[in-house]
Amino acid sequence: MVSEQSETLSLKRDCEEETPESKRLKQGAALAPEAVPVTKTETETKTGNETETKTGNEAETKTENETEAKAGIETELKKGNEAEKAPEDFYKYPTKKKFAIMMGFCGDGYRGMALNVGVKTIEEELIKALLECKFLRPESAAELKKIKFQRASRTDKGVSAARQVVSLNLHLPPDDVKASVALLNVALPADIVVYDFIKATKNFDSHKFASSRVYEYNCPTFAMAPTLGETWSGYRISQEVLEKVRTVLQSFVGTKYFFNYTASKSPDDPSCYRYIRSITVSEPFVVEDIEFIRICLHGDSFVYHQIRKIVGMTIALLRNVTPPGYLETSFQKERIDVPLAPGLGLVLDKVNMDRYNKKFGSDGCHTPLVWDPYEDEVQKFKSEKILSVIHRKEKGESSMFNWLHTLSKHKFYTGDVLPQVLLESRSSEQAASKVSEGNTDNNQSNAPEKQNNPSNSVNKDSNKAEVFRLQNNPSESKENLSVSNDENKPEFQAT
């Protein structure tokens, strides 16, 4: 009985004793109509969990964004680096392609074709224009070898070109070449013109693939006059003298040894051998009261100064200031004096690419490098920008006329004739002195004019070759050497 009561009291005590759980449930029941409050710890825990979840999602998003941003930055940096090297427009056509530039220029006022630091050249103007049009990168312009820059033919100071070819790698839009040509011509000076850009093979080299060149020399006919007395602007060449000019020039056709017709080459240099295919001389024509002939020389290639020296030698022969056999001696290894004619009249008329056209011109992939499509443009530019300058400057500056008076300073003699000249120099110089003084008894009033005019006489101190000519032409009189004796022939002077 007692045990049963104890057990009952124990159970009652257990029921009455509040456990934490019962206490919580009791409180929850009492607050059932209202929101159940959450402890600070639980709030912080919940907030922390939500923040971590949110932060985790944001971190994932941020990582993805950073990855994308990094890739974008790398792309932009790459573009930025390229932009530092080249203008923005290059991205439209970033790949370089090999092109042939078909062009022409007037060489007056330029120090030749080839780039030369510190002086004005054709290539300098061309490169500047290509940079302005964004067809060339700045670093490529600083080192032309990187873009395989090459010219078909080099030209000297003052020498022009009607049809020249340049090869190089360019950034050109392939779909609108005509617009590129027009854009470049706007950037170029008026005395340089580009006819076309033609896409060529990867290994195209305008110098190596040029099969031949055609040069022409526009020469006043009075330069071929046999005597000084006929050297004036009103001179008209006779058919006999014209045929003699053609005959002399035919002596240069074929394979010859042109050591004496160039500079900076040794006598044993095989490159002195050159092949000239043909030389033709036009009929005379008159421009601004001066008569000209056009000498056309077609050859595989020419050495430095070769054409101007050919013209100079021809003039010396026609004016009888060289001893016999002098032309034949000029093709030997002995160094002799060959006069260099003025560069004003020289024009690179055409560069032929027959070798390239034969190999690639008909393959269906490449355009032949020919001049026929641009013939009208070429003739217009040649007439307005090249020949007009030559004719105007010849009349205004008397380039050829002044050069003719330098012939007396050349030593036209060789080892074979020098002893004879030296032995007879005293008597010959006396004869030349008499010619120089003139016949004062016959025309005393004209003496001052004869002394002041360099074309009136042969100076007694002239070279031995001139003495040799006088010695072997005793019939040559004072009238043949004087201009002022003939009142109907005015002297040729600069205007």
C-alpha cells in the first residue's frame, strides 16, 4: 500500500516538474495568437546562413563575371597593343597582301627614286602617303624590308618615270581597289601618280621579275650640231646629221662592256656587261621654238649613269671633239673620260613584266602586269607633268646648252694618241690661240663681243682632245666657231 502511494507521488512529481521542452511548449501555447519570437542567436544564425547563401551565389556570379571580364580585358589589351602599332581602321583588313603599285612621277625637284634619309625622294613621298591612308603600318615604314619593298628600276636625281612598278606588302581592302587608288592620289603630290594596285603572288619582286626596261632621252637637236657656230635655239637638224646620230647609236646595241659608262665598278666586274635590245631615234619635233629628238633605248637592264653617258658620248662624237677610234676604246677595260649628259631629258618610259606575266598572268588567279589599261592616263601624265617640265626647263634654264660648254674640260684622249698630242702640243696650241684671238684686222669692232661670248672661240688652254680636233681639221675656220658673225642667227640664251 505504501509502495503504491510512493509510486503515485513520484509520477505526480515528474508531471509537475517542468522540463525545458515543456516550458518552451507551454510558452508557445500561451503566445499562439501572436508571432513566435526568435532569439537573437537564432536571428543571427539565420541571417548568417542567408548571407552566406547570397554571398555564395554572388561569388559564383562574380567569378563568372571576372572570368568574362578577364577574357574581355585580354582581348581589349591585345587590340590596344595592335592599335598602338596601327590606326584603328586596320581591323577591317588586318592581313598584309603583296601588291604591285603601277605608278609614274616627275623627277624634277627630287634626289632620285630610292629612299635617302635627309633628302627629298620619290619613295619618301610614297611612304608618307601610304601611312596617311593607313595602308601601311608605322613600324613597317621604319623598316621597309619587313614588307618586302622593292622598285623595278632605280632613277637618278631629276630623272622621271612614266611607267614604274613597286612591290610591297600592304593592308588594302580587297573589295574596293579603285577607291584606294583615288584616296592615295589625293595624299600624293601632284607630280606623283598611282595608276593601280594589282594583287601579286606572295614572292613577287618587281626588280627580279622585270624582264626589260625602256628609257627615252629628250635631246635638243642643237646638241648634235657639228660646230659651236650652229649651237643656238633656232638650229634645225639636217637629215644627214640625223642619220649620223642613228648610226652612232647603233654601235651601242647588243652585248657591250660598259665599264667606262658607269661608276664605282672595277674593270673586271662582270656586271659591266649589258645587253641593249634596240635604240631608235624619232623624227625631230619643235616645242617652244626648240627642236628635239627622242632617243629610245630598250634593254634588259642598265648600270648607273649608262644611258646619260651613251648620250654624252654620242654628242661628243657628233661635235668632233674626240680622236679617231675613241668610241671603240670606250668599250675596253682602260678607264677613259666619257661625258655625262644632263639628267633633265631622261625618262624611264616603261618597265616590262613579261617574265612574271608568262608564269602567272594566265593561271586564272592573278592579273597580268601590263600597261594597256592605263595608256590614256599614262600619256596624259607624261605629257602634262613630265615632258612639259623638260621642255620648259630646257628653254628657261638652258641645261643642255650650258652643259655643252663643259665638253672642253674633258680629256678626250687615250694612251695611244697622247704621245702624238704631247709632241705637237706647242704648235697646235699656237694654232688654237690664233683661232681664239680671231682676225682683228677684218672686224675690229666685234672684238669685245668675241672675247665675252664663250661660244665664239676655242680657248688656248682647252684640253688636248680639242687641240687634236683642230689639228686634224685645218679647214675649220673662225666662221664655223663663231655665232656672232652671222647676224641672222641669234645666240641661244636662257630666258
